Amino acid sequence: GRASGCAKGKGGSMHMYTKNFYGGNGIVGAQVPLGAGIAFGLKYENKPNICVTLYGDGAANQGQLFEAYNMAKLWNLPCVFVCENNGYGMGTSVERASASTDYYSRGDYIPGMRIDGMDVLAVREATKFAREYALNNGPILIEAATYRYHGHSMSDPGTSYRAREEIKEMRETRDPITVFRRKILECNLVTPEELKKVDIEVDKEIDKAADQAKKDPEIPLGELYNNIYIHPDPDYTVRGCDPSIRVISH
């Protein structure tokens, strides 16, 4: 990571944070009870907002999810639990990992629905419905059936547990960008030229961000100890760290 990154170079893809976006978690499924906690805070402060708490099918069997479901329903928290079911938890298919693959029904006393997570419009409409439901009635669960074309991580080629033909078929028939593009073109909502312009602008934005990330400096060693505590004492040190480096809060 680099100094201008959202986590100031202190985390990878699991640690992306910005306003109203609380990132992921290095512990599988641990973000789910945190999401329920955020929803509790919203309700406690009487804010008209919801917390969308996302997790994958690989995390769906973790015990802390069911604890979070229970608390969310007990207090009718404005939480929308979203299971992104891409069919594989790392390299294990859902059929081999779960006795029940109806993840939308796992909430038991929390209502749930299964949607096509590769359909932009389906996701939008389901989210709108879930938001209104959560604000007025409490938690709701969405299972979004989706897919990933690549491996789970850089060490996973993504082809040792599924056929290349499967990936190819998904790309050709269910890709969300391609399908949505075709829909709006068929409805004459946009022209091919306008979409081409969008593609060019997006490529420019990505290239600019990548270039900045490459040129940006890495954080100095002393920064590693910062942002651990809020408003630490001036002479506070972190146990086990270099005693010459003081902890500061930004």
C-alpha cells in the first residue's frame, strides 16, 4: 500500500475504508456481527439509515453469522444481510460445504429472498425493497447468485476445481455489464457511441489511479504504530515496539 491509500498503506484488499464504508475483515465472516453493530448504532441514534452487511457463501456457515442474525432480529435492527453466493468458497463448491445451499432461508426468523446477482436491475430493485423493509420492520436477508471469473486469490488459478467451459459460458451469457449494456441498447436508452465514451473515461480514471499508486511513496516505518489508539498521551508507546517511536493520532 501507499501513503495516499484509504488505509494509508497499512492493509490490502481486506482493509478498504472510507466514509460509510467499513471494509472487510481478515477473519472469515467477522464483518457480519460488526455490521449488526453498526445497524444498532443507527437505530440507537435514531438515524434513518440502514447497514448493508455483505459476506460470501464461504462465510455463511460461520457461527457468528447466526449470533448476529439473532441479535438483529431481537432488536429489529435496520440491517440488510447480503450473501454473495458465487458457487465456491475459495476452491470448495457450495454443495460440498453446506448441508443447505438455500442461503436466503438461513435467517430462519429473518425473511429472505434469492435474486440474480448478475442482473443490475434485479439487484437495484431488491436493494430498494430491502432498504424500506429494514427501516420499517427490521433485518432482512438477500442471497445474490453471482459468479467470479478468476481465482479466489493470486495463489488460486481458479481452474483446478471447475471447467474452463463453465467460466466461458458465464462470461458469455450472464456477465452483468454485457447483459445490462445489451438491455439499454435494445431499449434505445443510450447509443453505442455514448457507451464507448463511458468506457474511455473509465479507462482513463483507472490508469490515473494506478499511476498515482505506483508513484506514491510508502509510509515511513514510524507510521505503523499510529492510529492504534485515539488521542493517546504524548509519551505513549506501544508495548513490544521500538521505544524511540511515539504513537500519534491523526
